[in-house]
Amino acid sequence: MEKSFAKKYGTLLLLACGAGFIFQLPFIRETFYIPIQTAMGLSNAQMGSLNSWYAIVATPAYFLGGIVADKFSPKIMLTFSFVTTGLLGLWFSTFPGFTASQLIFALMGFTTVMTYWSSVIKAVRMLGSSEEQGRLFGLQEGLRGFLNALLVFIMAAVYAHFTDNVVGAANAIRLCAILLLVIGVLCWFVIDHPAAADQTESIKEIGSGMFQCLKLPKVWLLTGIVFTAYSIYGLMSYINTYAVSVCGMSETAAANLGGIRYLLQGIGGVVGGFLADRLHSRLKVIGGASALLAISWAGFLILPGSAAMLTPVIGNFFFGVILVYAIRSQYFADIDDAGIDVNITGRVSGILSTFGYLPDVFMFTLVGAWLDSYPGKAGYNRVFIYAVVMGILCMAISMILYQIVKKNKKAEV
């Protein structure tokens, strides 16, 4: 039965809130690094190890989470994820010490990835028909950006309200944790269970099906799209540094780009989603946007690295951010374009996430080595070339998959 407008988009708004809020906690040290370090007397190495514990659990959890998402109802998994992450956040807000914090971050790797990530992708896909997938994923990504920006601003205000920085950080963390608890409770009452007939497979059958999915060429093409697009997304963070170190932007102005980036995420996600449905193809949007991204990053290569070029550099950055979020909003929606059955969405999204997010493993170390070995614009030019190559590959993979899908549809007629 078709969901009512209010039910469908109310659920989507709730899922977007959750997506915008849940990852604030495992990455909270990026916002309140010094207060957290001061409160627990940690070294920089110990602070870094907290995220290492998160990554140790999260990396294999992407794969296993695909199995979990196809076996258990998104209603149960998402409620569990938000509530447990919220409780872990409340525990961490007491700054319990290094050993306990390591455990907290390891557990958040489980609650924000294994039980959450593939489940939320499946929950969004279940909200509408094939014709609506672009706008649903686009709106989820866009709303996530706007809501994430709002949360960051509110948390910053809470932090600033207290003269003691440690107390301010603790209360900001508690606010985020409490919001997650509320979202978890709402998920239980708002999200629908899938039809009982859709979840009759055993864990063994789903696990076996996961490995069967690995044999599908279309799954690897989808993975290639995520890998290349995610690479460009990760490289976007270096434009701030480039603007400061090469083009003379102040660090204060560079910090403000973070908030603007969240707002542009909203624009890119919404535009990408509605354009995909208008064109009746998520792959066309990804292919076209990635081609424009390659041109955008080539622009950084051409523009001289000087203070006089700061304005065009920032303008080009804003243009690229909109494009990269338009792509990001669609690289799970295109699972539907590829003709993948909705009942194996969890498995496929688990594979896409496991292998598509592999740039996290090596890319930042590689870029760091370039910037150390080639000072100034010469090092950044290597980053720009890498991004151009990824954009071209993303376009090519998208078009190859589009042609395969088109050919298969013609064969079915």
C-alpha cells in the first residue's frame, strides 16, 4: 500500500535527523579535541587511538551490517542503534578515562555501522517506488546537511555558554546523546516493519547470498562508483588547507567554510535527487556531475596559487561541493537503477560500503606524503590530478553501468 505523504516524508525527516546526528559522537573529538584531552589528561597518541578503535570495529562492520540489515527489520535495528549510541554518548560525556573511552568508541563502531548503516539505506529505499528513489535519497542527504549544520551550531552555543570548557563540552555531548535517544524512541513508533514474507531467509542463507552478490558484475560497478566518488569527497577537505597555506586565506575564514559546506550539502543533495527523478536515472546524474567535477578539479590545476586567486578558488570549491553531494546523494539510490532486488539492499549496500570506502585506508597517508615531499602548489597539484582521474573514472563507470542497464531493459521487452 502506498504510504501517505505525511507518513513518507515524516519518516524521511526522522531518518535524516538520525543520519545527521549519529556520527557526531564517534567523531566528537574533531569538535572538542582540547576539552576532551584536558578532561582525561590524554596524549595526542591516545586521542588518535580512540578513533582507531572505532575504525577497527567499523571497517568489517560495513560488510557484516549488510547481512544484519537483510535479516532484521530496519525498525528494530535503527531504534537499537540510536538508543545505544545515545547511551554511549551519555557515558562518554562523563569523561570516564582512557580505557573506558576506548571501549566506548569500539562499541560505537558497532552501533553506528553494523546495526545502522545498511539498515538506514534499506529503510530509505523502502519508503517509495523505483520512480521516487532519487528524490528520497537526495532529500535524505540534503536534509542531513541542513540538520547537521543546525546541530553543530547549537552544540557550539551550548559549549560557549559555560566558562569552563570541559563542562561546556560535556553538556554539548549530552545534548547530542539525548537527541539520539529521542530519535530512537520515535523510530520505534514511526518506521514500519517490512512484510513478514520479505524476511524469511536464515542468517546462513543471507550470508551465502552476500557472497553470491560478490559475483555480480553490476555490484562491482556500483562499488567503483562509490570508491571514485568517495575519493573526491575525501579530497575536498584539502581545499581548506590549500586556501590557507597557498592562497593566504585566514584560518578563521577557513573554519567558517565547514558550516557553509554543510549548507551546500543540503543544496547538492536535494538538487541531485530531484534531477535524478526528472531524468529517470540516478546514473545519468552521477555521470554528468562527475564529469563536471573532473573539470572543476582541473580548474584548481590551472589557477595560479596566489592570494589574488583566492576568490575563484573558493568559488570553484563551492561549485565542486554541490556536485560531490549531488553524487553522494545518489550512489546508494543507483542500487535501484541497477535492478537490484529491494530484499538484498542490505547485502549490496554492505559490499558497496566495505570496498567503496577503502580510500580511508590509504588515501590520506598518500596525500600527506605528497604534501610533505612537494611543498606549496606542487604537492597540491598531485591531489588535484588524483581527483581529476577519479572524476573521469566515476563518469566512465556510471556510463558503462547505464548502458548495461539500458541493454537489459531492452532485452526484457
